[in-house]
Amino acid sequence: MEKTLQKLAKDFRENEGNIISLLQETQEAFGYIPEEAVYFFSRELDIPASRFFGVSTFYAQFYLKPRGKNIITACCGTACHVKGAERLINGAKRELSLTDENNTTNDNKFTLEQVACVGACSIAPVVIINKKVYGKMSADKLTKEIKTLRQDSNE
Amino acid sequence: MNNLEIKVCMGTGGIAAGGTDVLSAFDSALKERSIPAELQMGCSMHKVGCRGLCAKDVLVDVLIDDSRTTYQYIKPEMVQRIVDEHIVGGNPVSEWLVKEDYHNFHEKQIKVVLSDCGNIDPEDINSYISVGGYKATEKVFATMKPEDVIAEIKKSGLRGRGGAGFPTGVKWEACRGVQPNLQMGQKYIICNADEGDPGAFMDRAVIEGNPHAVIEGMVIGAYAIGASKGYVYIRAEYPLAVERLKLAIAAARERRFIGKNILDSGFDFDIKIKLGAGAFVCGEETALIASIEGQRGMPRAKPPFPVYQGLWGKPTVINNVETLANIPYIIVKGADWFSSYGTEKSKGTKVFALTGKVKNTGLIEVPMGITLKEIIYDIGGGIENDKKLKAVQTGGPSGGCITPDMLDINVDYESLAKVGSIVGSGGMIVLDEDDCMVNVAKYFLSFTQAESCGKCVPCRIGTKRLLEILNRITKGKGKEDDIELLLKLGSDVKSASLCGLGQTAPNPVLSTIKYFREEYEAHLQGKCPAKVCRDLLTYSIIEEFCKGCGACLRACPAGAITGEKKQPHKIAPEICVKCGACFDVCKFKAVGRE
Ligand SMILES: Cc1cc2nc3c(=O)[nH]c(=O)nc-3n(C[C@H](O)[C@H](O)[C@H](O)COP(=O)(O)O)c2cc1C
Ligand code: FES
């Protein structure tokens, strides 16, 4: 981890020095933003840690906790909303026993996220499972996909 | 046959429907030995961007010596038959061809920005050049002074497509006019590809389908204002668009349409991509600037406007993707051609994302001033399942709704503003009798409330209070004077907020109250007329329809349903969580909802 962080800090100094890009790259490397990383950058670059936390809590894209192995992103943009996204989300929550506060399963196998519009509104409702876009989703189909993924990760 | 071309729609929609597999199915089917060699030689295959009607994906064009046949709903396993019967045999597979609705969908549209989308290969710069791409850049550098460019754009009447509709030429002129010595030389142009309106995808489709037009627009804009650096601020939720834009920028640099000494003109300009990090407010220009600078994306008060003090305090022009993509077409075909479309004050065409309960959902480009009726019924093909139209929502979370009795309204900046809605960035969502307007208002407000950056009090606290009131109304706990309170608070938030987010956030609420007050009143009486608001519904089983199949019993997450096989089941109201799972699974319409 140390090495990766060193490299990111070096890039930061050599380039324009943009905190958002630095955090984006950190997240790309670790899947989330570890607290150690923030303190490391803070020391190394002499920037108060509060600025990193300020930025990372402002933007929806940053995660301060590790995420599940499978990422399910449900669109809750307007087009998906009027075509029943809420039902999909509630169904997936039930299937994965997730609550509003906790969106990653205890075994860290699944994370359920919501975004506002992925830009595929004409095939609403849309769900993205591990970066693959599924259009015209139904609660049934989504449950099936989750079951398949669960089986795969048990093997 | 000398020339065979296959075009597979591969925007986000096309890929989701399996476009990649269809393309490779064509590839392997055409490489079969049984296919005549000269056919294989003359064949080319292309991915193309969105052509609007994603609901019919995967769409495939087969062009034989330039005569075009279009297929819809193509799956990989259907490809072999198309190759055998159509390409080799010469007889198109008639039952898979696009039908009348596909042609109707396109007939009333006029495509400027989208004219090459869905036709050219967005990952190949030659494909863009072959349809006249970069002619505008060449023309500008060979024959026009920056002032000429500005004059031409002003004359065209082009107005910003990002929402506010500010005249683009005027903005450029203001930025050009800032004295360079005062500002240490540097100016910037930023392409706003944040596309925050949830339910709109015009900018995504333009970048995915024709990224070079946006780059060209930026180069020309940069030349006009004297900027040497450009940024594209794009949502990270659009990975395919980012990928294609990256490819396009690299290809344009290689051909010297951007970079140092562009086309030997002595003018330098380069473009960088900045990924957004998921904040709607960053679509607002001052917040966007803060975000590019690496800070929390919070807007600041204007003036000073970005054209005077923008990125890093330097003069900066910010334009929307669609605005910029119009530029090359205006330069090549002329301001008069462009302004021959549209109305007196709204020139040209506008791209809309037509979604919701219409038959043909998709991306459309229409001349400004077309009537809403033409959009919904001629292009959109009418309401899905022949239900009744209830409202059309435009402008997303900043906009309002239009009711069926106003369908003859002209769609342009002024006319929509008059009825309390806006053109906005181009989201157009059709709602039918099954949609609850209070729920729709609550939906938009929960979006703006969550996205409020928190800097100014009216927006931060005002949207929260508005949402609380809407929440209690949809839960059947509304108070008598809640509607008045919404109106009062809404207008206060509008007038006191710092940026466009707060200034427009109450619009969906105010406009639904204006036109659908009776729905609000019904909720206060404890009824949701459209049967959407969960807390106001009760579920029960209609015994005479229930076959006792047990599907609802298995689907119920709360264990509220009991019953023997082949006997009518029962729902225990005190256990029921009103999730609607039983209603969804029942094949016999035996679950009632009141
Ligand atoms: C809350 C808010 C969100 C906005 N989001 C966008 C957006 O996603 N895309 C966009 O082009 N303009 C957006 N705008 C408008 C921009 O501030 C700006 O007016 C526009 O980018 C200017 O470009 P144009 O003149 O070409 O329209 C937004 C404005 C506000 C207040
Ligand atoms: S609203 Fe879901 S993709 Fe746009």
C-alpha cells in the first residue's frame, strides 16, 4: 500500500495537484478510500486531512468504507423512477437483507448502490451489475441475477 | 454487389441490448468459407452511436451499395439468417425489419446536432471526416478572424442548450473582450458534460455518437475567445462516453486539429478531460469551476461571471455539449441556414430525451417551436398501452409540468416559460394516469434536497422542510394548510437561494400544485388517486379470482399471507408492509389495491 501511495503522491506533486483526481486514483487502486491513505497524503503533501475528508464526503462517488465484491447499481433517475425503480430496489434490498443505512452485505459479497440516471433512460428501469448495463429490468430478473452471482461466488 | 456495410447501434443502450455480440456474430458469419470472397473484401463493419430509438435495440443497418435496410430487435442468433437470406440471397428478412413506427419516429425530426450520430463510427476520426468533419475548423483557420466567428454565431441566434438559454455568441464576445494583459494572457473554454438532470441523456448520446463535433466546437470557440486550454467536465457515470472522448481527443491531436500550431495557423489549443465525482450541483458553472480546481463543488455568487473571472480566476467560457456540437454545423452551413429553423427567439433545433410512458422512448431532435402534440403523438407514437396522458414534465428537477389541455403549445424557451415550465437541458418525461403527481414532485424534491450543497440556508433548510411536508402528505398525515405552506415556502426558497439549484428546486412542487391541486387535496383526505403512495394503500385478496397458486405467499417478504393450496389466500393487514410484491407476482389479478 505504501508504495502505491508514494507513487500517487509523486504524481500529485508533479502534475496540477488536484485533490479530486488524487482521491479518484486512490479509489481506483483500493476500491475505496482508506483512512490511512488520507493521513499519509496529509503528512506527505502537507495538506490538512480535513480537506480530503471535505472533498470525499461532498461527492457521491467516494467511499470511505470497503465495498462488496459484486456491485449492483440501481438507477433511480426520473425515467427509471416512473417505471418502477423503487420496487426493484426494495426487492434487491430484501433479497440481500440490506437496510437504508447499510448497503453492503455482512459477508462483503454485495453492495447495492443508487445513482441518478445512467443515461439509458429509454430502456428504463436500468440496473448495472458489475459494470454491465441491464435494461428493462424486473424485480424477478434482478433476484435471479443476484442468486446466480451468489452461487458463483460460493464456488 | 460491390460494397457491403454493416452498422450496429452501440451506444449504452445498444450495448445493454447485446450490440457487442451482434457485431461479432456478423463478423464470424461473414468470415465463413461459404461467403463469396469478393463479398468479404468489400465488407466493412461499424459500431455507430445512438440513433434515438434505443427501445428497439439492437438496431442494425445493412447497406448494400448504399441502399439501406434497417432491422430491429436483433439478437446474435438472428444474424446467420440475415447473412444467408439477405446478404447472400438478396432477400431481406421482412419480419425483422423496422416497422412504420420507426419511420414515423424519424419523419418529423430535423437533425443538426444528431445528423451524423448513428451513422458514423465514433471511434474512427476518418469516418467523421468522410461526412465533412473538421471542414468547419479548416474554414475558420483559413478564412475567418475570431470576430468573424463570433459575428456568425451571434447571427445564427444559437442559445445555450444547458438550460439557461443564454445567447452563445454574446457570451463569447464578452469573453473575447476581456483585456488579455490584465488577465495574464490565459483564458479557458469548458465543455459542460455533467448532465445532471436525472432522466436525460442528450449529452451522453452526442458524445458517444459523435465526439468529434464537440471537440470541433471547442476548438472554434477557443479560437474565437482566445483560449489556449480547454476542459471537458464529464460525469463518471458515463464510462463509454469518456472512453470515446479520450480516443477522439487523441485522434484529433494526431491530425493536428488540436495541439500546438493547429493546422499551421500558429494557434495553440489543447483539451483535457476532468471526471466529475457525482454531484448534481457541479453542473452549475461556478460549482463546476470549483470542482475542476479540486475543491468541494460549491457555487459562488455571480457576478463576477465566469467570462470575467472563471477557472483559476481567469476568463472562462462554459458551454454545454449540445451547444458546442452545433457550432461546426453552423460554421459550415451558415448562420442563415441554422436560423431558418425554429421560432423568432429560439433558433435551430433542440435535442430532447423523450422518456416515460410513451411508445417510442428515445432521443429526438426537433425544430424549436414544434408543438408538444407532435412530439408525443407523431414522434412518440402516443401513450404506452393506450392509457390516458396525464402530464409532460420538462426540465427535470428545475422544471415543471404541462397538462394535456396545453398540448398545442410550441416547444421553445419563451412558450414553455409562460406556462411555468422550462426547456431545460432537454429531459421530457411523459406521465400517464398511473402516475401520482404528488409522488413525482416528492421524487424531484428528494433529489434536489439530497444534492443541495449546503452553502446557502434557503436551499439547504428550505428544501429539507419542503420535502418533510411532501413526505407527510404522501403518508396521509398532511395538515390542512400544508398546500398553502408549500406555496409560501416554495416561493421563498426560489427568491432567496444562491444558485440555480435552489432557485429552481421548488418548481416541480409549485407547478404540480398549480395544475393538480386536487391530487394534493385527495392525499390530505387519505387517498392516492393514482394508487402509488404506499402508505395510503391497502392490499387484499379478491377471493373469486384467487386460484390458490401460492405465488403471493412465496413472494411476501413479511409472511403476511396465509392460505392452503388451491384455496383462496388471505393477507393479514397488520403484518403487511405494503411492498406490492404480491400484486406484482399475481397472474390472476386477484390482489386488490385500494
Ligand atoms: C443546479 C444546476 C445544474 C446544472 N447542470 C447543468 C448540466 O448538467 N449541464 C449543462 O450543460 N449545464 C448545466 N447547468 C447550466 C450551467 O450552469 C450553464 O448555464 C451552462 O453550462 C452554460 O452553457 P450553455 O450556455 O451552452 O447552455 C446547470 C445549472 C444549475 C444551476
Ligand atoms: S433515469 Fe435511469 S437511466 Fe436515466
